[in-house]
Amino acid sequence: MVCNNMEMSKEEIRQECSRLFRCKTLQDSYDLINIYLEYLFQVINQHEEEVFSSADKDAKMVNQMMFTKVAHIKRIVEGINFQAKDGKKLGTIIDPTIVASLIRNVYETVSMFHLIYRRSNNKEEKTILYNLWVHAGLKYRQRFEVVITTTENREKLENEQKQIEQLEEEIKNTNVFQNLTERDKKKILTKLEKKDFKIWFNNNKVELIDWQGITHIMGLKNDLLDNIYTYFSLYSHPSNVAVFQFSEMFEVGEEAFIKITNNNLNYLFILLSIYVADYINLFPSVIEIFNNLSIRDQVIINFHNITMRKDEYSINDAWKKL
């Protein structure tokens, strides 16, 4: 049950926040998903700020993508059932491996967003990171050259090849790149070759990172997410571990799939909290949309962000009102 917190006392709001901080049940988690969806949808409809770069235009599109990702997770958490023609039935279940796979995608999206839009120290570093990201996607799409059958698609491929070359030149022409050591320049050039973008600039030096390693630069003050990418990958890939774990999820009387799903969703909420803070950091005007939420929703959305990260990452001080 989600209460109308406009009519709630301060103590009732505290109790409601406590319930949604913990999310001990799937219903609690379902209610919290709705809070995030409501906020993300409000940003889609109200954030009309004009942007002046392809990077920031794409950042606004990522917010729409995040909404649809969370909306699909919500639908999956509702569960599935089935009845065969002979009358045999499968009761309502949730497949935690599907939930985990989608949350892994959210993890990668949040990590990408942080790396490009918050971790970069200046405009040129952001240009390099953004161009690497775009370049990686276009290079992967070039693989479809062998199956192109129309003139239109051939022209599109050729235009994208020109765009790839332009992206590379823009990277090389930045002062940041030109002032790097030859060793650090090579790191970036290698990322271009490997169709990858995961680097960060640490004191004017290039450091290579992987998906799991991005958690180490998000400002986290504990190690809760240290192995989360590996954890979700075990579920996402058809490994033997995934198979035998699946076999144990649906034993009658155990219903382990409910507990596992809810545990996975708690990681989702941490990621969404971090993402919301990073998006507002990129677009400060969005804080007005956030501040128009109820006190309950402001506190709940910001909770994991300030619990997991340093104080300077906090979206606002709404929690002080409680």
C-alpha cells in the first residue's frame, strides 16, 4: 500500500520511509519501483532545458531509456503463469535470472552515465569519453557490412564510417590528448581499436577500467557493489552455475525465487538512486522537479545515494525535515 503522504504526519512519513528503505517484501519493492517510475516520467515530461551538444542530447535520451528499463522490470516482477491445453497449470512465478539480466543492463547504463557525465573533469575529457562511447557503438555496427543488401543501408554505413573517422580526429585534436604521455595516448588508441570506452582521467593520467571497476570511482564509501557485476553476470549467462541455481529456486514450500528477486531489486534501487543524483548533477535545473516531489519521495530516492556515497553526492537536504 502506498499512502497519500500529503495527509501523513511526520511520524507516519518516517514509518513509510523506513518500510521503503528496507523493502522486506516484494510489495514494498513494487511500491518503490512506482516511486522511481513516477519521478523518471516527470523528468521526461518537464525537463525542457535546451542542450547544445550531442553528448547532452543523448544524456536526456538515456533518462527515457532508464524509464522503460524500470517499467519492464516492474512488469516482470508482477510474475508469469501458464495453463496448457490439457488443463495443467503453472502458478505465478518470477524468474530472478531475467530480473538479474535486466538489472545488469541498468548497472551498465548507470556506470556509463557516471563515467562520461560525472567523472570527467572538464569539457575535453567529456568529449574524449563521449566520443569513445559513440565510436565503440558505431564500430560494432560496422560488422553488419557483410549482410547489407540495399543501397540505402550501404550509404548509411559509409556515412557512419566517416563519422567514426571524425570522432577519432576530435579525440586526437583535444589538448587533453595531445598533452598525455605516449603511454597514455596508446591506452586511448587501444580502446578505439577494441571498440571500448571504459577509461577515466585520474590526475591527468589515463586509467583503464572494466565494468566492475567503475564502482570504485563512483564515490562509494563501502564495498557492497564490489562484486555485483560478477553476481549479475552469473545469472545473465547460461553458465552451469546459473542452471543449478535455477533448479533450486522453485522448490515447493521454499519459494526462494521471491527472496532472490527482492534481493536483486534492492541493488536496482541503489543504482537508480545513484543515477538520479548524477543526472541532476549534469542538469542542475532538474532539481526543481525533484524538489516538487513529496518529502517522502525525495528522502526515499536520495536514501541509497547518500548511504552508499560521500555526503557531497546528496541530491538535497530533504531528510533533515524528518
